[in-house]
Amino acid sequence: MAHLSINGLHMYYGDAHAVRGVDLEVPDDQFTVFVGPSGCGKSTMLRAIAGLEDIGAGTIAIDGEVMNDIRPRDRNVAMVFQNYALYPYMNVFDNIGFGLRARKFDKQEIGRRVHEAAQMLGLEDYLDRMPRQLSGGQRQRVAIGRAIVRNARLFLFDEPLSNLDAQLRDDMRAEIKRLHQEIRQTMVYVTHDQIEAMTLGDRIVLLRDGLVEQEGTPFELYDQPATKFVASFIGSPRMNFIPVELVGDPGAPAVRFDADTQLALPSPGGGRYDAHIGRELLLGVRPEHMRHTREDGTRPGVEVLTVLVDLVQPTGSRVYASFALAGTEVMAELEARDVPSVGDRLEMLVDMNRAILIDPDTERTL
Amino acid sequence: MSGTTPSRAAGPAGFAGRKPWWQRDRTRRMAGRLIAVAFLLLFFLFPIYWLFVISIKTPDEIYSSPPVWIPDGFHLDAYIALFEDGDVQAIWNSLLVASVSTVLALLFGTMCAYSLARYRTGGIHLGLWIISQRMIPPIAIVFPVFLLYVMVGWVDTYRGLIVLYTTFNVPYVIWMMRGYILDIPLELEQSALVDGCNHWQVFVKVVFPMVRSGLFATAVFTFIFAWNDFVFALIVTRDAVTTFPVQITHYFGAQSTFWSKISAMSVLGTLPVMIAVGLLQRFLVRGMTMGAIKG
């Protein structure tokens, strides 16, 4: 139970300006994910919250109390590190109980809490083992156990799953999510993986070059990306960006790909696009928002586009079909039963309700 | 191992096609290795054997020519003489001086090394400068030190030798321990800080156990340095705190040389080091960071 506020945060690594003025609220009991490409400052910020890095300017406050000069151990936060950071000379029990012993809890209480945490994480049979006798996933559980026994008010996760293989990562991701549902504590989680961010986060903070690019719920970032960067970072396969010209009349805009291809846009409230008519823009369409005509009838805002398929990538559950449009390679995600062949002419249904328009000069969404 | 492969590959004939064991490549290679090992062992162990047998020979056997390779009996006269004359006090002196200076050097050296490794105290080159202090030949500073000790009255005292050996060993400890400390994953210490330790507790509860095997290895070397030192001990002691290497020189007389005493004293002086190395061997070779980090 803690509310984290970051105000005007600047951080430096030698000459590098790693965090360049971040203002952020992390609400109580929420699972907040810091996501972004490497070097965006997300881990640096997390470590600053834990008190492991010096702050250049600004404040970090937990429950209204400014933490800048408080020692890590007095912040009452718990942190899980990417490489687990288990003590190799201690068994699992002692590793989990380390923080309690450092805080001088009595033996019985330590035993009770360690067993409780071990039970929650399925580690009861491993309490006597040494870390080197555990698998990667078990080690990560021990690291999580060490964090949860403390009943800290704020949990910090620094890319905890990136050392695990793909299958285990999916399992542990689900476990962490379940853990949050059970203990309902404020958690801040750092990852470079947008899928982890989407699946785990109540809120996502997308960082880029030491600044917040956009924050919001996973669906806000997915459906209403503020910038081209957010649009391409969130979602997999990534969004298609197609150069278009905005044409048509005020109140009834359309996008033109080339001389004889154009699609109508659902008219947005208040003539949002009117001022841009006649401009070169970028149309953003997610692969999953294109369908094969055979599938269903049309709805308002769903437009038909005839394309020539030049690449087909089946994955089993889905098929990715690529085609050229306005000089760009565009990918559509189709149902598995719709496997087209290279050279097929497809009538593609494009859901323009979910498409976005991006100003190429500012790279912001219109 | 590869020696068995061709015979197995010989086909359905199976074991019928195998050569008798004494003709197999594997046996021959093994025999060659054993002979080489035996020769090397003889080469390195003979001096130790010779040292030991002289200490239990009678004077006649010592001086006989050709030499007596295996003495007739077990004559402990030399050892008894060392104990009766109180000469073994020198072993005790060596033990005390070497142990105390080793503990002190490890204590101060490890703390310095931690500071150098984690807080970059003195910049990145200070470590190199410190180890360079160790490279000064002892003989170059022993007389200035002697004059200093005369002034402060530390000649022929335990503290005189202890301070000298500690001073000489600290740079070595700093250099070695700095390396071991740099090998500790930083996250282990940071995790302890977040979990509720202060910096001192991190040092005791995380750094110390992590570098324990390195600490023992370093201890063996610092102990041996103090134990084997001759130059310092010769110059700054008289008779009260004579260490055993210096004591041995007392048996080289103008008229005669007491070979049996020399050799008995040498055996007594070698034993503690051999025992220490034997006991600590486990730590000398064991890697402690396994399992901390996936990799």
C-alpha cells in the first residue's frame, strides 16, 4: 500500500543524461510497468526509487514522504533483480529470510513468514537447497519470495524474467500477475518486452530517451497511441505505417494511397482532420485490424482494399500476409483457415475505425 | 578414452578384436604418464625427504661418504636438544608474529580493498600504486626501518616485527582482495541494502562470505611471507623474538655446523605451513560464486 510520486526527475550517468525530467504518479495497489527500449532510463529510475542511484534533480516521494536522502533500507521497498541476486552460500530458507534477519525479526516470525511465502510460490520442498541446486525459474521464485516476506509497501521488479527461456517466462509472468492479485501491493515492474507490459500492467509508462512518451492503461496505449513511437512499440506484429494523402471534403475525409486507391475515413467528431486535408500523412493500421472479405460482412467504417499478396507466413494459429501498398510493405494478420497464396488478389477489409493518422513532422497522432 | 573407440568400431567381432591390455594405446599412455609423474615427484620430494632424514640421523651417518640414503634408526636427539635448550621458542615466535600480522593485514587490507573496489577511492590507479609498494626489495628499506626502530625502541619486540610484516603484506592483500571483491555481483550487495542492511552489515554478511575462499588463499600467502622472512627478522631482532629462520643460522658455528639441529629446526618450521595448506586446501580451490548468477 503505497503511492509513489516522481516529480521533475533528472538523472545523470557520467556525461549521459539518462532521465530528463520525468513526472509520474504510481497509484496505490496498482501494477505499473515501465517499458521502453534499452537505454530509455527505465531501470535507472527504478533503481533510484530503491535508493541505489543518486538523483540529479527532482524528487521521489512514497506516500508523500520525499525519499531523496533516505537510505535504501529505510524506504521499506523490496526489489527483485534481473539476475536473482541470491546469496550462493545460503540455502533457500535463509535467502528468503535474509531481509527479516537483517531487520531483527524473531526466529519464530521469520519461520512463519518464510513458510508462508514458500507455500505461495511452491518452494516448500526446496527450503534446504542451495541456489546452485535450483533451476532458473525456482531461483527467480526465491528472489520473489525474499521480496514478499518483508511486507514492503512497494515492490520493484527489474526485468525479472529476461534471464528465463521463453516457456518459463510465460509461466512466471502468469505467476507474477497472480501474485499481484493475491497480495494487492503497489508494484513497479521494468521490462523492455511490450507483451509483458501489456499482460501484467494495470498501467503502462512508456519511456523513451529519458522521457515519458505516454502513460495509461494497456488499452489506452494500444488503441490511442499518442505518438508513432508508441504505436510501433506496443503491439506485435507492429503497426503498419503507410504514407497517404488526406483528401475529401470537411466532415468526410478519406486517405489516398495512390492515384486510384483511396479509403474513406469514419468522420471523427468535430472535424478533427479537416485542417489537415491536402497534407501528406502516415496512416497507422494494425495487422490484426485487417480481415479477409470472406469472413464477415461490412460494418460502418470498414473499407475494402484489393491487394496483391507477395509473402505468406503461417504460424499455426494465424497467417501473416504481406502486400505492397503506396510503396510500403504492409502486413495483415488473417485467420489460419484463410491461407492465401503468393500472387493471390485479396479483398482486404480494413477497419478504419481503429486506424490512426500521424503527422509525419511531429510524429504525433492527429 | 579414445583408445577404446577403434577397437569397439572394429565391428561385429566385438571384444574378440581387442588387443591384450598391455598392448593397448591407453595402457601405454597411462604408463608413460605415471613414469613422468614418478620422476617429477622424486625430483621435488627428495630435498624434503633429505631434510627430514638428516634430522633423525646419527652424526656418523650425516658425515658418511657415500651418503646413507636410509638411516638405521629413528634418532630424535636433535629434536630433544631443541626442546631442552628452549630453541623451539623461535617456532613460537614465528607462529605468533606471522599469525597476528596475517590477521591484521587481512583485516585492514580487505577493508581498503572494498573501498577501492566499490567507492573508487583514490581513483582507478590507486590500487596499482599500492601494489607497487610491495615490489620494493625488503633489503632496500630494512636499514632505515632498523634506525627508526632503534629510535622508538621497537628493536627485538613482537610489535616491531608484526608492524613490519603487516605493512609489507597489506598491499598484497589489497591487491588480491580487490580482485575478489570486484568479482562479487553488485546486485548481491544492492539487494542486501534494499533488504535492510547498512553498508557495514553488507560487508560482514555478503562481502565476507563471498570472498571467503579468496581470503583464505590470500591468508596462506601472507602467512608464508611472514613465516619465511629472513632479512627483516635478522636485522630487527636480537634474541628475545628470534624467528626460526634466524634461529637456524645460529647453528652454523665457526668450528662446526650442527646439521642435525639445522635440519630438525627446518622440519619443525615446515610443518605448520604444510598443515595450514593441507587444512585450507579446500578453500584454495573452491569457487564460491556458483549459483549466484545465471550464466
